[in-house]
Amino acid sequence: MHVADIFESQRTTFSFEFFPPKTPEAAEQLFAAMSELEALKPTFVSITYGAGGSTRELTNDLVVRIKKAGHIEPYPHLTCVCHSEAELRGILERYAQAGIRNIIALGGDVPVALQGHDRSKDRCRFAADLVAFIKKFDEQRGASGRRGFGIGVAGYPEGHPATPNRVKEMDYLKAKVDAGADYIVTQLFFDNHDFYDFRDRCALAGISVPIVAGIMPVTSISGMNRMAEMALGARFPAPLQRALNRTNGDPDSVRRVGIHWATEQCRDLLDHRVRGIHFYTLNRSTATREVFLNLGVKDAQGLLV
């Protein structure tokens, strides 16, 4: 189903993010997690994407495999980095033929292994360009308006790390929406005030598409440090840090604090009529399932709060 139809029919969406496995063991872990989360009937799952080489092919293959299985709707990430026009068209054509209806369009970062890549050779430099490219692809294939690919784009409640000018940042986000994006899914955050302020700033900028909140439960101190690195500046509020400090590093206690914090974030977001919650799962199911149980959510697609 096209994502625009989903937002018309569902007041609140629930979705999960996975990344392509690189080893047989990782693949086993991924499909075990997906099998367990499938029972929650998520609105969709997103599949992350690495530019260039085998990582790109892993994403494409995994997305098609999930689609063929028919149990969960996959939304593949697609980035601008390291892609010629022919490559982008080839990926979009493969997805269209496989019945993939929705894509998350991102600017992307040059992988470490490809440092020095000449971005001037890329067909799209920014996410807004990629959104426009996808819309043009739809038109050339004869798709009518929004019945081509549904398109999601990224938003940053705490600010995009590459754009310190917060006024310009909203201009860039609006450019993605004006190019044809159907919704925004945010980077992870730990203070809901940041999300609500971001949502208000979007409204002031004339952005009216649904905004989905990105949540990642803290399950370990080492994992929290990795989050800070991956998110390039994620802010961990003092109350969360104090709660974690009280655990004295005990793994079970850290995990309970993280699950409780994420549960309260989600409860508050639902109370404030969030349009969707997107869980960054790290290819594991337990923490996400626990948050769902704490919220009383049994069927994500049936939630009409």
C-alpha cells in the first residue's frame, strides 16, 4: 500500500528499521528478530543502505526477499552517494517490478572505503534532488502522481550535524517535501521536547506532511556510546544519565532503565498525537517487543489513538 494511503487510514503508524546482514550468523539473527516482530503487525519495516559494492546489493536483495515473503511491507533506503543516473534507474526499476511501493530517500554519507569519491559524478547531490528524481522516474513510467513510489525523508529534531544554521536546515527540509516527499521520519532522540519543538518548527516552515518519531531504547552503556557516534550528536538528557548512573553499570539495570525511558517517551508521544513511531532495532526484537507490551499495543496496524 502507498504510504499516503496508510497515513489516511491509520492515525498512528508503528515501524521498525533493520540493516542487511553481512554474515550467516547475522542473517539468522535478523530473520529471527523479524519473525518475532512480525506478530506485532508493523506498518512497515525499513532496510538501511550502504553506498557502493556488496552492501548496496545486500539491501536490494533483502528488500525483494522480504517483499516476496509477503508478511511485512519493506521500505528500502536509497541514498544519493556513489550513484549514476543509470544505477538509480536500475534500482528503482527493480523495486517497481518487485511491487515495492515505498522508498526512504536520503542524502547519505560516503563510506570509509570510498573516501575521496568525486561527488560531482553522482546524479543526485542532495536528498531533495533524489526525491525529484524518483518523482520524475514515476512520471516517465506512466505512474500518476502519488501512486508512483511513496517517499519518506529524514528529519533531525536536534539539528542536522552538517547544517549548523537551523534556519537554513528547515529550508532544506521543506525543499525535500516540496519535491514530493510524503512524510518525514526523524533521527533518534531522547527528549520529547526536542521532537515537539521540531514539529512546531516544521509547521512554521509550512511543512504539513506526517512526522514519524525515531526511537531507540538504550540497552547497554556501550550501545549508548555507539548511538552517540552513529547519530553524530544525539543528546542524552541529564535525567536519563542520572538514572543510568544509579545502576553502577549493572547490565540488567541499565537495560531496565533504557526500556522504561523508551516506554515513557512513546507513551508521551502517543498522548501528544504523534503520527508514527519508528524503532531503530539494531536487528534485535526484544527491546522493541517489551516497549510494545508496556504500551499495551498488540496490533500496530489496528492502533487508532
